[in-house]
Amino acid sequence: MRVSFTVNGRPQEADDVWEGESLLYVLRERLGLPGSKNACEQGECGSCTVRLDGVPVCSCLVAAGQVEGREVVTVEGLADFAKQRAERGGCASGACGTSLQDAQGWAAQGQDSQTGEGAELSPVQQAFIDAGAVQCGFCTPGLLVAADEMLERNPNPSDADIREALSGNLCRCTGYETIMDAVRLAAARQGEVV
Amino acid sequence: MDFLRPASWEEALAAKAEHPTAVPIAGGTDVMVEINFDHRRPEYLLDLNRIGDLEEWEVGAESVRLGASVPYTKIMENLRGELPGLALASHTVASPQIRNRGGVGGNLGTASPAGDAHPALLAAGAEVEVESVRGSRLIPIDEFYTGVKRNALAADELIRAVRIKKADGPQQYSKVGTRNAMVIAVCAFGLALHPETRTVRTGIGSAAPTPVRAKVAEEFLNAALEEGGFWDNGKIITPSVAKQFADLCAGACNPIDDVRGTASYRRHAVGVMARRTLTWTWESYRGTAARTEGVA
């Protein structure tokens, strides 16, 4: 079947989608967006977290057909998504969002792979790099999407709020402490801007 | 596999009547796991996401009519006052991502003994509103669970809503697992005080083939509270009464040994949770009662 939906602000179509296929599979294998990670396939790890109509969900547990006509934001579109949110500009020009080509080619390294300098990063992405919250990186995309959504809702989260918001995202490298640091850092910087 | 996408409840009922083997999918947090792991290849998937009515709730005089697809997140945010036990149970469901998608309709449809909502529904008192093209009916929650992952639905029926009695007293919910998030219950316990009828109701999860009430324990406690005038005098519950209640709750279990825990551990834990939730709710009731008396 064909599924038409909005990905990172742009309309997309996926063809030859099997009826039992997950949104995650469509994103990775049909649209070429491997940022959302495929790990547990049962909603335990949160590595595949995306926004569906603004709400964080495990894309492995959303049937592809269920996203027909709906809006999805993936980690590849997070930088543009955050930028537009910050500018509160809406989308008058109609040129918002992230094109599929840009999303497919998106990389955090920019000119400097250590600091991310030169790359277009969302504040939460920059905070993860600055706090050293990325080790193997497999859980990172899901954590970024979940953390970004929490900061949108709750600009001044307590540690308990952060732990709760990220409780559906497993990380096996960092012991979570640097991830906590990163989210605290992103929240603090967000506060400075406002 | 065919993917059916009804745009209205009527269309959904018609589709289910035409294809009784169709598997309804709303949040997908159970169904997609089975498909991802190749445990299930349904002929038809019946997507309920387009039916907005299922995500709405109405607060009535006596009860809350909770749409089958109202996600747990919304229950926690909006119905903590009316449905405190279910709100607490909702909070223990998996993770934010799962609570954003999953709802009580899915818990009932799957009818796993480990479903987090069941003990809270049993304790509060609820009816499941199911419908088919033949008509609508209300199934009392006590008659809904018919076996391991089996329920009282006919092949052409869909769950429209759950009608849960609004709390008339304190409610509590307790769950045992290896960590706070992302845990399938080793066992769980819900308890609701109903001062209006001077009764106590319970619900046990993951400790029998189906979610069950500890009816003998309830009867014992109702009689003991009545006999001692506890509802009026607001005294603390005698430790021997609490212990007997806990033992009877443990006795209501019919658990198995599995990867999550042993049968004897489950029985023990249910007893502990019964005593604790009784104490918590009763302390809360006494506090309210004392305040009311003070004002009067």
C-alpha cells in the first residue's frame, strides 16, 4: 500500500508498504532516514522515538498505515524543528521543515566532528556533545527527541522530571549521568536565551 | 494482510462484522510487538486511530465514560480526581512513549493478567461498553475476563468505552517490578474504599490466570469494619484485621512460577501490597473523616 504523510515538515510518500510494517521500517528502509534506531522492536528501549503529531512515540509500535495524513518529526529534522520553534515563525514561506535529501544527508559532525562546530544543531544536540553524553550513540537519537520534547513542555525541569521523561530510553554506555548533565545544560541555556 | 482504515465508529463496526478475524489496533503497543516478532500475522488490521470519539471521555454524575483509546497520559493528566486508582495505575505503565499511545481499551482487548489497568478497574467498579452492528451492551468488569488473554467479547464486537465509577473515597494502586519504568508487573494490587456503600473493593493483577478480585477478603473486611464501627469512629484498622485481610488476599491468588517471579513470591507480595494499600487508603479516609467532623 501507499502511505502519504508529513516527515520533518515536508510531504512524503512511501510505496509498496507492507500492511504490518512499522513506521520505523518505513522511515529507515523506504525513506532512507536511519537516524531513528531499530533495537528492541517492542517499545522497551526508546531508540526509535519520533514525534507523531507532536507526541513522542516509539515508531516501532506505530503501524505504517496509522500515520497516513499525519505529521512525523525524526531526529534528522530536529535541528530545523527546534529552530522554527525558537523563531516562532510558523511557516509562511512554505519552505520550512527539512527536505528528504537534506535529512538523508544530515550529519552532526559539521566541520568539526568533536565539537559539532559548523553543523546545524538543535540546542539539545549541542548540549549532548558539550556534556559528552554520547558514547556509542545508538540511543542518542531517541534521547534527543524525548529530551527536546520535554524541554518544550517543561523549560525548567527538576532532575526527577528529566528522569521521568527519559525513563523510556535505555542507554547502556553512559550510566545516564552525562545525559542528565546534557539535559540540564540544554535547559539552562534555554533559560538564558529567554 | 489487509489494512482497514474506518473513518467512523459505524464503519469500524461494519468492518469488524464483515471481517471478524480483524485485529483492532489503536496504540499498537501490544499488537505491533506481536507483528514485529512474527508471533502473529492477522489477516486484517483494523486501525482505530481515525475515530476521534474513542479518544474522548465524559465525566458524568456517577461514572466516567472513558473512550477505549484515551491514552494513559491523558488519564494521568485529566482524571486523577475522578479515577485516582486508574491514574496511579496509568503512571506505572511502561514509559512516556508507551503511555502516549496505549489506552485502557487495549489493556481490555489483550486481557493479559498483567495488564496494569485491570486491578484499578476491578477495585473502582466498572463496566465495559462493547458494540457490534447487532447493538451495544455493558459487560460488568467482573465478568469480562474469561481466561488467560481471553475476554467476553464476541468476534464482531469492539470496545467502545469503559464506564468507571467515580471515586467516592480513597483509592490506591501498587505494583511490584524490577524497576520503576518499563516493567511488566510481577504482580499488582488495587484497592478502593467506597464510603458511600461502606465497602472495600480490590483487584489483583498477574497472580492468577485472569485479573481477579479478592472477594473473600473483601467480605471479611467489610464485616470487620462494620462490626467495629470503623466507618464512623475512624479508628485505625486493628493490625490483626489488616493481617487477616492480607492473608485472604494472598489466598485469592492462583499464581504460577515464571521468568518474572515465583508463585510463592507473588502470593507473599500480594499480601504485603494488600496490607499497605489498605493502610494508605484508610489513613487518607481517617484524615478526611476527621476534617469533616471538625468542621461539623
